[in-house]
Amino acid sequence: MSAAYLTPEYIIERNKERCTNCQICVKQCSFGAHSFLKEEKIVVSDDAKCVNCHRCIVYCPKRALVIKKNPLEFRENANWTDKAIKEIYKQAETGGILLCGMGNDRPYPIYWDHILINASQVTNPSIDPLREPMELKTFLGRKPDKLKIQNGKLMEDLPPQLELEMPVMFSAMSFGSISYNACEALAMAATQLGIMYNTGEGGFHKNLRKYGKNTIVQVASGRFGVDIDYLLAGAAIEIKIGQGAKPGIGGHLPGEKVGPEVSATRMIPLGTDALSPAPHHDIYSIEDLRQLIYSLKEATDYQKPVLVKIAAVHNIAAICSGIARAGADIIVIDGFRGGTGAAPLRIRDNVGIPVEFALAAVDSRLRSEGIRNQISLVCGGSIRNSADIIKAIALGADAVYIGSSALIAMGCHMCQMCYTGKCNWGIATQNPDLAKRLNPKVASTKLVNLLTAWANEMKEMLGGMGINAIESLRGNRLMLRGIGLNDRELNILGIKAAGE
Amino acid sequence: MLTRKSEMLLHEGEIRIPSGCAISGIINKKGKSFSGEDIIKSISLMHERSNGLGGGFAAYGIYPEYKDLYAFHIFYDDFNAKNITEQFLNEFFHIKACDKLPTRKVPGIADAPIIWRYFAKPKEGKIMDLQLNEDDYVMWCVMKINSEIKGAFIISSGKNMGVFKAVGYPEDVAEFYMLDKYKGYCWTAHGRFPTNTPGWWGGAHPFNLLDWTIVHNGEISSYDTNRKYIEMFGYKCTLQTDTEAITYIFDLLVRRHGLPVDIVVSVIASPFWYQIERMDYRLRALMKAIRIVYGSLLVNGPFSIILGFKDGFVALNDRLKLRSLVAAKKGDFVYVASEESAIKIICSQPDTTWYPKGGEPVIAVLDNSDLIGQKAWLFKNIIDMSINKDIFDNDGIYGNIKVTGKIAVNGGISKDFNKEFNKDLDNDMPEDIELLAEVESL
Amino acid sequence: MRILDALNVHYRDLNKIVKELINSGESEIILKNVHGQRYIGAGAKGNHKLIIEGIPGNDMAAYMDGLTISIKGNAQDAVGNTMNSGRIIVYGNAGDIVGYAMRGGEIFILGDVGYRVGIHMKEYEDKKPVIVIGGKAGDFLGEYMAGGIIIILGLNTSDAEDSIGNFCGIGMHGGTIYVRKHVNINKLGKEVIAVEASMEDICIIAGYVKKFSHFFNIDFHSVMKEKFIKLYAHDSRPYGKLYAY
């Protein structure tokens, strides 16, 4: 960040009385915000380098550090905000496209927070989840319209299904965008929880293939690491068309992050850029998607469900109808608040639509076409807690993907600097010294804890609604009411206003 | 406006109105007809469970002289609605007979709509035009009239059966319709306790489509999930009631998907996953498939229902047993009701009385029934029984099953069972129990 | 050797039979009357030979790992999509995106190919994918190319005619394209540098042309007597300066 006109965003305050100049903060900061002056034998800080990731604060044994937002402000201007001005300085200096990490941080409405959940009172009973059975088991995959049963026997086998112990999966995060340890933590936790980990476009590291039963392998436009063994190594295959953070945009893993392990896993030479084209070049139309879906099914003998993941964009309902008819078993909709390791800022902040609307629109559309029961619907794009999941399922999702929440559980502090590869928490980095800060076992335990807690909360909410199986919540929009929404928004969400 | 007490309040179909209730059912398995007096007595005893805002009866076998014709009972708000509806009926049906449904003046019953009944035969040519089978054709016409003709509502559309319902207490409803004068081989009844309603006659129970009728107690929590699923198959939930949704579920699964009744019961009140995991692998595969494919038709939350159809009835509780249900048997009669006293008042000394468990059906059908054209898999030849879900709870060893409850096999021999069998080890299984032979062939 | 008549057989059934034969160790399978059946040889492994008479459908040999497939006729789109190893010989033309994201193996095509051939080809360790095209190629040849070799022979093109289309090698950041005779530099992506092939390059080219001549019964020397132009990426990081960090 050499932009001459830029002033520090944060101020590091060091309490001189507490600081012992132990240099732990110096070692912890990969951005170089702290340094040791050898002659004076003191530790000093450079505010301009601080990204506010809290690493030094958490690790300072003397609690000597505080980071504050820089109170320096431009003359008040509702139009030319600090952010707008600084972005121009930066681009004027570098001539570059602005990059960012994690999901859209702009103050768009968060519709989850405008939806309230029902509970039973008198006319039917709430159920106590601690003592009565409460089922979260979820199956994702293509379902026939009806079963053929004769003499107590199933006359036709069901298409392959993903069996989840709870309707949550870890969304695609590639080895490359996150560290090996982070991948392993996710894979371990998914296995322990009976859910799914997703390789993203980064290939499937050979040491992680033992978690294959709980892994979805992704096929994206770059086809990194994709061969027949890869396709067979997981429980399902996901075709990534787009992601919520950067709809319509490909990927670009800079060569610096392609070390020996990433190189071997993606099957590309050491240190080369890994470019994922914006489209799949074998998909220029919906019938081509069918071709790719069936090439994967043919190659894997129809044993793996195929997911198709798309970003929530304006015409999402019609697109999803096409995907369902193209033969996808599971459709994944990723909303515009979904996270990413790196995305052009303008794309992240301006392209796509909220997943709440997308989900409701898709579910309604597929129902009106009479095909909703045939496919499964997964939604992602900033699911922050168990209530978001309950709301998503009541709006029509079969399950949700979580990415950012899982990273936060592992220690991410949302500094949004993933694209620099300097993640001080050992997550979004390929620097071995930083990556080893993340202990996969410890991180996995945190993930298991988080989702165990969420499962219990979901059971509480289900019980409150008098429901003892998650499938009875699916599309059950009567369990939702809107607050602070206009008629049009309520209409799209297909829910009534609170009090109605 | 005769059928709505108040313009200010929305009625069923415009708003979802949950309700609590009393239910009762009687069948003579030999198909002998008996008057409505017993069912009236039974439902009236549970007066406290209703609040006067709805009562109704379904009676099977009441129109033997017209048994091959669809009998329509229709509520009209006015004569205009009647004219439009009759035009429609004449276009699609040959009306062989029709009359004003006979009623008495009863103090507890007010604001009656115009009620007519028609005995009709579908026009063959029209059926061909629409490329439907006869039942689907009639269903299409019923949906069309109920959703599109303002002020007209078909409350009954089966053959040799009829639904009689009104706003009022069940005993008054029976008096109003003179049900003591009718004779049928199977009766069900309902007393309603809606939580919020202006009281609309069409919204009372039983709900009917073709020969399906449902009386139901409890407010289900899966309503919207269930509704959205069946709507994909062409059903229009015009009343927004649980009863309507459950009726359509049965129609879809039994009549259109051709599933045996016992499988349908496993859809509506499916076993829990922990039970499924302990099942024999074949049964496990079957139950798993049922839950995977029909998960959206699991009826969640409290309910007890009596599903009536031309062969008899199926009574069922939700799988957590959140509503009450009692069953009894005496001779050729089988009784079910929300409360035991409602059975005892008409059958003081039954041969057996039992309390079905959650998710455990009471299937009581005519001796000569083939369970709607198909053999039920577990219950082949068994004419009425209470299957304990323990049958699904076998310990995973193939052939080791536990049967408890009352089982009567074809030929009227009643057997008490409460033991475990191991098919491979236990040779003293009674031969006349077809059930076991069927389990063996799983 | 097994001969199968594919007339009116759905691809799902056809491919199932082929896979079963492969798994049972059948070394050579001839498919007659192929009419657009997709995914032939998709995901197949082994050293088996597959001879296709007719016109195979799209995604032939997708994810293929090892087989040799000969097509006695033209092929459609996406031949050798994401192929890992093996060999494909097309005695005719092939459609668009031949060898998309191909990582290994060889594809020889006697005639012309469509758009975006060799797009996103990449190499890894001992895997170096090769596409040899006897005729000419459509636009976007070798787009995003990250590794491997594409050789365009332009056998039936006149001196005035280009054997490559527009935007050749656009986004290229690895691998090599060899073009016989001449190259119109206006048709190259800005990332691409064109030089005359060195002796070292000619040796590489000769190895593949030898095979090509052998498969298609074409005189090796008359092919090799023309000069070859080598196209390669001037930077393995074409987008390094695109972003502001």
C-alpha cells in the first residue's frame, strides 16, 4: 500500500507502561505493522500497515495493545465518503482493479433480520427437544415423483443421495485460497458431524482423500486437479458456474500461492498463476450444462449426485428451472453476501442479489412448475447463525452452505485481507509459517462445537414451532412473518407481515 | 350472503383457521347398514370438545339405489350460484336425479345455505376430451366449481356416500339433516372447535373429495410444507385447512400413486430415524426411501384423523401421539373415537378396546375389501387391526418381529397377540396369520 | 476384439457396454454406426483400443485416462475434455474446444478444428498434453493456455491463407503453439511472442509429425520441409499488474 495520499485506517495504541518489548507482536504481524528498533531496543508500530486483524492484541501477553479506528475524517460529505475518496487515491496511484476479500460489507438490507419465526401456543403444542425426538437428518439428491412399491419391496432404486446429519455443509473453499490446515480442519469436522466438506476448485489433496465420504469435489472452469480419480474420490460432484461474491467472474490464484503442495493438488506447475475462466468454455448455453452434468455422471457411472452452483442474479428463478431440467440433482444458490478469498471490489459490492429473495423466488418458481420435489436446493451467501438456517429452510432450502461462519469459527477476524495471502490466523495463506498457526485438530473441534450448538438451537426453534422433523419445515413459509418490509418484498419472499 | 355470518371476518380459504375437535367413527365389516343414531350419540357425548362452530358427518352406503353415480352435495349462497353451477354440471355430467337435501328446522342451526344434491354420471365424451380417468375428471370438476364459481361449494362428491355438515354442534347438525333417517355401513363424525372463525358451513368437517372423507383433530405444524407439495400435483387447497390437505395427500398417494394404505401411513406418520436404523435392511431401505421421497408429506404436529373411504376407515395418530384416539371392536363392528366414553355409550361391552400408539393405524375395512384395489403389503387379508409400530422396531435380525395388539384375520377369528416371533426359530406361529408370511417375503 | 453396432443405441446403454467390456479386459472394441452418442470413453482407464466408425457425440473421451480412440470420420465438440492421458486419432475434422483443460495425452486430427481448441490446456510434471492439427484452427486457439503443445500443420491451406484464427493464444501463460509455414501476427493475443522455431523445437515437432504421418499416411518430409513458427507467452503472469493490492 504505497499510495501517497492514503492515511492509516487504524491507529495502534501501545501502552508503554505495559509493553515489555517482548516482540511477540512483531513476530505475529505478517503485515509488518510492528517492528523492533535494535538501537533503542523498543517495539514501535506503523499504523499504515495495520489491517485490524486483532492477532497482536490477542497474543500480547501484557494486554498492551489497542487498535482504534482512525478518527481522522475528511470534511463531512454524504456523497464523497472516506471510502470513495480513498479508493480513488489508490487507483490513481496503482492503475489497478481494486481487490477485496470476504463478502459484501456494504449496508444493504439483510433480509434474514427482517424475518421472524413462529412458535406454538395453545392450539398445538411446542415440543421439548431435550426429551422428545427432533430430527435434522437431510437427504440431498434427485427424487422421483413417486415410489413404486410392490409386496413391501422398492421396485426402483433411488438416485444417489447425500445423507447429512444436519442441513448444513461447508461451502467450497479451495486449497490455495485457504491453507492446507484449514482444509483439513473442515474435512475432519465434516466427517465428525456427518456433513460435507467442499474442495472448491483447488483439487483434492491426497492426504485428505480419506475424508472422501464427506467431501464434495468441485469442477470449475479451470478444471484444476480434475481427473477421473478426483471425480470418484468424493461423495458428490459440484459444477461451479458462479459464486455470490463475484458472479460472472472467474478466479485468479496468483503464482505466489502456488507452492509445492498447491501445485501437486491442482496439478499445475509450481509458481504459475492458476486462472479460472469466467465461463466454463464447454458451457455457452443451458443444453451445454446438461452435457457437462451427464459427462460427469457417465464418467462416474451415475453413482454421484451432481450439484450445480450459481450466483444469485436477477433472473435466478428461470435459470434454476433450466438447471433442474438440465439434470442437476442439487442446485446451489449463492447470495451476494457470500465470501471469497479474492474478488474485484466493484463486483463484490455491486453484482448479484440477496439470497433470501433468490431462494424464495426459485422455490416458488420450481413449485409452480411442479418440479421442486425432484431436486434439492441449497443456499449460501452469509448464513450467520442457526436462525438464518431455520429461515432459509422455511423459505424453501433443503440445506445451507456456510463458508465465512466456518472461517470465523476457526479464528478469522474478518479483516478482509484474504487476497494478500498474509492471513495472520493461518487460514487464507500459503505461507508455511503463517499456515502452521492453525492447528487442524483445534480448528476442527471449534467447527464441531459451532455446528453442535447450531443443531441444538435449530432443534429448539423447531420444537417451538411444534415440528419434530426438519422436512416439515421445508417451504413452510407460514412459520415466517416479515417485519419492516414493504408489500413487494413480502410478496417476493412469500410471507405475511408480522401481525397478519 | 347466507353462508358467512359476517362480512368483516375472513372465512376458510381466505385465511388459515386452525381448530381443535372431537372425532368418532363406526363400521360394520360385513357391510350391514345401520342408522345414524349411534354415531350421533357417540359424537354428542364429546360436546365439550366442540364449540358450536362446526359439526358434520360422513356416511357410506346411504344411496344404494344410486350406487354407481357420483352424489354431489352442494352449498349455494344464492340462486345465481346455483344456476351457474347447474349449467356447469349439465355440461360435464348427465344428471340422473336431483333434489333439495331434506332438512328440519332446528333452533341451534341458523343461516343455512341453499343445499342441493345431485346424482350424476360423467359424460364419456368429455372425459375423453380431457384425457383423464373418471375419478380425475370428477376431481377436476370439483376443483373447478369450488375455486371458480362464487357462492357454490361442493361438500360431497363420492359414490353411494354423503357428507352432511353445518355450523353448529354435531347433534344439532344431525337433527338438521335428519341423519337418524339414513342407513349406512360406515359413519364418521366431527365436532369442531375452531380458534377463529366466523363459522362458514363449507369450512366444517368432514372434508371430502370423491369418496375420501377426513375428520380430524389437532392443528398440524407442517401444513404449508404439505400444501405446497400436493399443490404441485394439481390440488388446489381452497380452504387452507389441515383436513383438506390430508385428504389430498391420501388421494395422491393411494389413488394416483397406487401406494398401499400401510405405506401411506408410513409417509404421514413415518417412523423416526433411530427406529429406521434398527430395522431389517430391506425394511430400512424402504422406509428410508419413503422419507427421502415423501418427506414433505410427513404430517407433523398433533393430529388424530379418521380417513373414510368406500371400503371403511383408517384411523391414525401423529407419531408423537399428541392427540387422543381409542379403538374398540365388537362382533362385526369396529369403533374409533377421541374418547373411550364416546364408544362405551353405544357399545357398553366391546370384545376388545385398545389405545393405538403414535403412528399406529387402525385399519378397519369391509370383509370383501381389497383395500382400494390393491393388497396392502403388511396387512394382507387382515380386516381390522391395530399394528404396533414395534413391527418396525424389530431388532435388526431378519425375521425377528414383535407383534402386539389385536389382530383379526379373515374369517372373523380374533387373535390376541403380544409376543415376539423369530421366523427362523419359532415354529409355533399360527398359520392363519398372513401377516407373518408377508413379512417373511419382504 | 469385439464389434458393437451402435445404431439407435442410447449413449447411456452404449457406454455401459463399452465400460463393461473394458473392465472385462477386452483389448479392442469397434463401434460401428455411431451417430452422435455422447461421452464415449468418458472417465475410462486402461490401455484398451476403441475404434469408432461414424460420428461420435460431444465430450468424447472426457476425463479419459489411457485409452487409444480412433475415429474413422469427423468428431464433434469437446473431444478430450479434461483428458488426463491416452491418445485420440481423428481421421477427419473435429469441432470446438478440442482438448479443453486437457492435462495429458495426445490428440491427432487430420483435418480442421473449430473454435477455442486447446483452451486452458495445462501441463504438470511428466504430463504434457499435445494436440496436432493437420488442417487449420478457428479463433481463440490456445486461449488461457498454461502448458502443453499445439501443432498446426495447415496442410491444405494456401500460402495466402492463415491456418490460425483470431485471438490466437490470448491469455496464454504457458505452453507452446507451433504453426507451420507462417503466422499473421495480427491474429495473436497480446501475450504471445512469435519466433521461428529453433532446432530444439524442430526436434520436438518432428517427433509428433512422425506419429501424425504414420497415422494418416502422409509424407513426413514434405510436412517438415516448411518452416515452423513458435508461439509462446511472454510472461507466465499476464495479469500480475492488473490488481491493486
